[in-house]
Amino acid sequence: MAPLPSKATKHLCIALRRLPITTQCQQRRTFIGLGEIASVIANPAETLRQLNESRAMLKKAKEDLELSQEAKRIPKKHTFSKLPGFHGRKTEQQLLRRILYSKPGMSVVFGATSVGKTALLREVLATDEFFVIKFDLRISGFADLRTLYVALCEQVQRFFEEMDDDEMDKQRLTFKHLVIELLEKEKVENGGYEVSVADIASLMESLQSSLLKYWEYDPKAKGEEEDPEAEKRNSKDKPAERKVDTIVEEENKALAEASETTKEDSEMDESEEGKPKAFKKRPIVFLLDEAHKLPALVNDQLSLKVFLDTLLVLTKQDRLCHVILSTSDSFFHHFLRQMNVGHHAQILTIGDSTKQETYSYFQEQMMPSIPDELKSKINFDQIYEVFGGKLSHVNDYISSWVNCDGKLTPYTSAIFIQAYTLLQFHLTHSNFETFSPLSTATSGTSTDEDQAGFGPKDLVLVMKKMTKPPYSMPYFQLCRQIGTEQVDDLIRTRILELRWTGTIMPEGDGVERVWSEDGIERPIVLPMTRVIRKAMEVVLKEEEGYAAKLGENRKASS
């Protein structure tokens, strides 16, 4: 007796009977089709298994679609924005904008630690006036050739994505697929792959090509493609070929004229709901913050050479973008000279804020945070005398002063104690390691021996010179007096600051002007901060006291 058909088979047979019959052609079944039906009837369990797998695949596809839709709703990361509490620097801002609206070039923005370089650059660049490709090497995202390659691709992708233009989005896809191709090459079944200097060169060539297309792209012409009459009207005014230099000059000229109305235009764009924002060309800036860390992060001289050479081509040769290298390392320019790009870069030196700017900052941003019962006890002149125009030091001291109910003095603050301790360590220790490998990597010295090359006598001599007006000295003159190695180590240990050029805004002490009164600008050295200078004064008094006491003891013993 034949077994009874299962429920699935019965349902399938019923469904087959209910199929509509329209033509004689549809009634005919091929052998393949009959075979499939027979296999379903003969093996219903396999059919159910396949249906369950299909259902699971559909469920997985639905979940993936929901995840992709959620990912699109995730807000974009905006790590490059204006820093809160920025104050002053009007002269520096004006100069930077003048440079960025002129022909593209390479600039090195130099300034001591915590002088406010990053805040200044963000105040100028984190606006609607510029398109910025930015790298903060404090959190670089790369430490070898492969991660450098991927980080560059990702940054350029974001750069073109921010333009919010369909034509520029095609350039973004170029760098997206470069990463995809790299990941495909790195698969084990493909034998693995290591990024080489050739890949970096190819990537930088792609960047050059994309920037060329950016400057050649005419959004207005794209909108008039469907209007032949408009094309005829404009054909007489358009030359057959236009050099990139001419395009950049014309665009920069137009941008310079429109820079004052940029904010108003953006507000109007936001107010017109439903209307897409018009694509506007802007100067392009390639920014490397804390650039002196680059040689330590990528330990491949040839790749760094290719990378920097390309940046030079983008600026000096093709005039496609500005390059800004921000650093607090005085010897970073030596590294650029070794890479044969230093002589093409201009140095912009940022000094401390002037006394007027510091007082304005004190009144507008510090005083409101001080409790009313303590406001009468604060003394700006006393604070400025020790910390000068270093706004970060002023901020930190006043915050600590408020937390201590006004019982803290500048000479008992953590900032002064650190400066005092640094000097005393070098006077009392024959070998004292103070500077990190990152600080020496750019000057081409070995990072295995980080011991200071100067002795206590050298330090005492320098302190005596730096605590007398004009509180500075020509760099090469000091090198001849105590030795180049000793002076350079004093700079690397952050006791002295080396300035190759004068600051954009002259400081109140006249530390630079006195050495250039004859019309020749000379590199100078000065105490790294005003608080270092005050610590030098205290240490020298103590040294004089120790010497006097030692002399008395000798007389008594004799």
C-alpha cells in the first residue's frame, strides 16, 4: 500500500491545479520544469528546508538594509571646528587670510607649545571660506605606510564629500575604491600585499588629478548644458584652453571679494528651504598640525620625500592648494631643508598675546568666572608679570586660584613649580633625560641618547643673559659663546625657544626688534615662556646665595 502524501505535497498539488491556463503554450512543460515539480513532490522535506533558508536570507537582507539606513542617519563627525574661548589674534587672522586668498604656497606656522597655533588655525579655517584636508598628528590615525595610505584616502573622501556636489562626489569615489582595491590585494588568498612608496606616489598623483578637475569644474556651465542658446552666448567669452594658474588666480580674486559676505550667503542658503545650496569654489588648504611628528610616525625617508614633494608640486608648481605645516619644533625647518622643500616654505611665527589682548581676555572671559567675593583680590599686573601673554597659563592659574579661594600665588602655582624644577634638575643632575624621541626625530639626531649636552655652567651663563633686557640673544652669537650642541639641547629641552623669524605681532618686551634695528632680521633665542624666565631669576638668586654661603664657610674654615 502506497504511503499517504504529506501536507506539503497536498498543498503543492492544490496550488498546481489552481494555476491559470491561458494559452496552449503555457500548458506545455519542459522536461526541466517537470523534473523540478517531481523533485518537490518526491522530497517535500528538502523543499521546506530550502524555503526556511530563503526566509532566513530575506530576514538577514532586511536587517542589513535597516542597519545601512541607520548608518545614514548617524551624524557626521566634525572634529575640525572652532575652539571655544578663542580670543584676539586679529593681526594674525588678517595675515593668514591674505595668504590664503593669494597664490597657493607652503607655509610653516611656528610657535611655542600652548601659544595657540591650533586655535588660531581653526578660527580661520573652520569656516565656510575654505575647503580643508586636515591631519592632527597628535591623533594621526597612521603610524606606517599602509595606515598613512588609508588615512590619506579617507581624508580626501571626506574633503570631496563636504563639497556636497554630484560632480565632485565622483572624485570621492576614486579614493574610496583605492582603499577597496588595497583591501582586496591584502587578502591571504591573493598572497598578501605590502604598501610601498609606489602606492603613495600613485595616491598623490590621484590627488593632484582630482584637484585639477576641481579647478577646471564649472558648475554654471553644467547647469547650462541643456540650454544651447546660453552656450552660444558664452562661447565667445570662453578661450579654448585655460591654464590652471589663471583659473586659480581668477577664483581666488573672486573669493577674496566675496569673503566678507560668506556668512550672509550661508544664512540665506539656510533660510531658503527646499532649495539646494549652490556649489561655490573655495581655496583648498592641506593642513598638518604638529607636523614635526611626521618623521617619527612614518619611518621611511623615501616615502616622506615623495609625500612632501607632491605637496610642493600642488603648491609651487600647479598652484592647486595651500599647504600649512603647524609645529612647535624649532628644528622642523631643518628637516624640511633635508627633504629639499624648506627653501620653498615661508615661516610664520606666532608669539604670545600682547598685554592689551591679555588684559581684554582677562576682563571678558576670566572675570565672569570668578566669584564676586574674590574679584577684588585678583591682580592682573601680578599675573601678567609672571605668565606674560600665554593665555593658557593665565587660564590655568586663575582656575586654580579660584579653587584655592584666592590663596594661591603665581610663585606657588603648578606652572611655576614645573619650570623651577626643570632648571634645578639640570643644575643638580649630570645626566638628565628631558626630551622625547619625537622632539629629536626632526633634527636628524639619534633618539637613543636623550641626555642633555649642556652642563650646569652653560645653563647658569645662559640664565644670566636671559634675565636681563632685552631677555633674548641672537642664536648664532650664543652658539659661538657656549657651543652649538649646548644651545640646541637647551632648545630641545624646552628651556629656550628658537625663533627663525620675528613674530607676526611684536611682543611688548621688544625681544626681537632690538636685534633687527639695522634692518637685518636675525634668529634669536629667548626663554621658552615668561614663567621660565621668572624661574631663572629665582634660581639665580638661590645660586648666588649658595655661592655666598660657600665663601663664608671657606673663610671660617681657613
